[in-house]
Amino acid sequence: MTRADAQRVIRQYFPLDNLVFVLIGKSSEIETLAKKYASTIDRKSIIKPGF
């Protein structure tokens, strides 16, 4: 696989307009780091239904 092949696959399967990262941990400890990379942050409590 060439670098061009890898970039093509990334563009095809991981488009930037739909890219979402999920971070799990104590929000008070990771929020500062997450803000460096994310324009929006949505917090979910693991004790809420549907988590």
C-alpha cells in the first residue's frame, strides 16, 4: 500500500465533515485537552439511560 492509497482510503471512509471522536474518562481531567482538538464538546453521564 502506498501513501496515496492510504490517503484515498482515509478520505473515502473517514470524511472530515462527519468525523466524531468519543473520549471516555473524567471530563474535568480531559476537557482541556479535548478543547484543543474539538470545536464542540458534548458530555454524557454514564449513569443516564441510553448511554
